[in-house]
Amino acid sequence: MVGGGITGLSAAYRLREIAATREIPLEVALLERGDRVGGPLETIRRDGFVIETGADSFLSEKPWAADLARRLGLGAELIPTREIYRRTFVVRAGHLVAIPAGFSMLAPSHLGPVFFSPLFSILGKLRIALEPLIPARTDGADESLASFVTRRLGREVLERVAQPLAGGIYTADPNRLSIAATLPRFVEMERRHGSLIKGLRAAERSSTAKNRNVSGARWSLFQSFKTGMAALPKALAAKLGSSIRKSAEVVAMSRDGERWRLATANGDTVEADAVIVAAPAYATARILSSIAPRAAQLLAQISYASAATVNLAFMQSDFPAPPEAFGFVVPAIERRRIIAGSFSSFKFEGRAPDGAVLARAFVGGVLQKEMMLLSDDEIVAAVRDEFRALLGIGVTPTIVEVRRWPNSMPQYEVGHLARVTEIETLLADVPAFAIAGAAYRGVGIPDCVRSGEQASDAIFAKLISDT
């Protein structure tokens, strides 16, 4: 196993599970280039605060992460978002404006809240109302998020809602982001219903859990852990024990007869019957350059963005008016220096002591590359300036925690799924080998867990069939 992020950990544990169930002896070695496992899932506990430096939750609608947590004995640790604060703001002209109720990422299910919202102009609202009359595309070709949203709902929806919400997830340029690879649900709505608004209404009618007062992301579907997101990789690492080898960066790989030979940067050599690479696409490309040159070339074409999180702790009394929401997103057209802000202690119970607020900001991404050139102190100063302007909070935070994540966000550009399919086809001919991770068919934690487990299932089946 190459790579000790959540994908590699999940894959390694899955192999252990299968082998134990089948009562087949199996040795797993997980090689991680750094000095810790878990990737961006890192939690800091300090002075009563539970500080997430990476992802702070996962989507429970995709069951793979929650299922894994339960198999690890973490079922009682799972917690939902706090219902009272389930809404999102968007910055418009320097002010926080609530996303209209019933607005789901790209489109509204009902026009009433849109017409009463100050988020869109009169012309923008009329353009949204015309969406059910816009003919659906029938050619099935991939297109960018910007093209899809503008075509169906108009430019204002793209600039005011779709770009900042998608930007908060993918840190991407909407003109290059593939709608089919990132938000296929909406592509399917257009295909089946001829309209996103009609599709959302149909989904609402078929749902047994209606909640029209939730806006933006579907916050009721998100979960975390009482002790923080690091609970998941920590539990996996505890199960894997000595199978994990840290500071073991794989720099080359070759096939020697029926076995693989992996060379690490520290001069060690590891032999294996099968290999799963759960490293970033660019690292996987380097490892595969001599084994599968064309696949390596395609892997290298998957670009990545860098980002940083800044956690800040305040007292609730420091805010002129505490923002009663999970957070806010910042459209690129506002020309501010943060992508989004969130309030961890409003989102989940137990994230801050009574009377305190744990907030965090996101900076960087494709549209703010220049922010990653700043020092930590300069990033913090920029975030505090934005919080002062948008939230009216000018006091010095009691805790500041900056974490950079260089080249951490794979960019699903137009044509991404076709590229991944070609990569998978090419690698199908490589014996006892698989790839997994966020670079291929989903960036979320459940997607990564599923990717790792599927790779392990395939590799185990291959090993059994060859014996």
C-alpha cells in the first residue's frame, strides 16, 4: 500500500478484514512518505477547543465512511450537525446575505424565496424563473460548471451561488470544472426532467424528510466525530499497527518475475505480490513512468490546487452580532482574500468552551493562488482583515492555527471522467496493481474510503484467483 491518507488506510484495513473473514494469511505493508498518517484529517485539541485543520465533516448520504466508522467501533462517536444553525450566507457587496431557502448548490426548488432575496437583481430573478423553459441538452457531452449553470440559470446564479459553493468544495475555476465529474446529480436532473427546478421539486416530493428552511449545502446530511475527524484515521492506524511504515517515500517500482519491487527514498526495498497506490496522481505518475508510460502521462495531466485553513478562537461577546449560521462563502467577483468562512462551534456540539466561538477561514485555491505565496503571519493578517470587514470582529483571537495543504486538491476539469476511464483501462493490463484516491471519482472522505476498499476487493480477488 503506497500512501497513508484516508484512502490508503481504508484500503489496508479492508484487506485485513477480507483476509480475516476468509481465514487467509495476508501481510500488509503501508508505506507513507511523511511522519504521520491521515493526510488532511488532523485534529488539534487545545484549551477546550476541537480544531480541525482539514475536513471537518463528511457526507453521510454516501454511506462508506460512516459504515467504516461503525465497523471500527466508532458508531457512538458519530454526531450530526446542529439543526438550529443549518444555513449558509454568501457575501454580496461586503455584506452577508442568506442563500434563499430551498436553494440546493446550483438551483432553487421554489421561486418564492428567490424573489424575496436581495442576493439577485430583478433581471437575475427573472432569468432563474425562466429555467424550466430552457431546452435540455441532448448530446451528452461534458461541459464546465460555468457553462452548465449559465446556460440553465444565468450568469448571476453562477457568480453569486454556484461558483462560491463549488469553490468551497473544489477550490476550482468554474470555467474548467467538469459538471459531470463533480455534480452529476444536476446533469441527471436535466436529462430526466428537462429542468433543474423541476428535478429538485420531484426530489423534494419523493423525500420523506423535507426541510425547506435549509439552504446551500444539505447540512442535515453531514456528520463528524465527537473527538474530531482524526478519530477515523487514528482508529485505522491503531488496527494496522506495525504494518504502517512512515518516512518511507516510494520513488520507483519494478516488476521482478511474479513480484513487485518498490524502492524508497531512504534506500530500502520492499517486495510484494500486489500493490495499491493511493498517492496523489502526480506522485503515482512518477512511480508508474517506466511501467505504464501512457497511463503515467494521463495521471500527470490531473492538476492540483493548494489551499490553507486558518482557525481562530474568539469569545461570543466579541461579535457585534453572532452569525447564526454554519458559515459563509465568498464569490470571486467580490475580490476578497478568503474563499469562505465557517463557525465550527455552531456547526457541531463540543467544538468550543461555553461562550467561545471557533471560526475558520479558507484561502488559496485556483482563483487565489497568490495567497499561498504569503507567510503564515500575512495570511492571518489577511483573514483578520476580512473578518473585521465582514463580521465586525476586530479583537485579537485567543488561538490562531494555520495549516497549509500544498497540491492537495485534485481538479476535475472538463473531460476528467473520460481521462480516468482511459487510465483505468490502461492499468487493467498491469498485473496485481490498482490505484485509488481522491484524484479519480470523488474528492470527499466517503469517496476516498470507497475507492480504497474497491481497490482492495479487486486486488484480493486477483490474488486468490492466481493461487
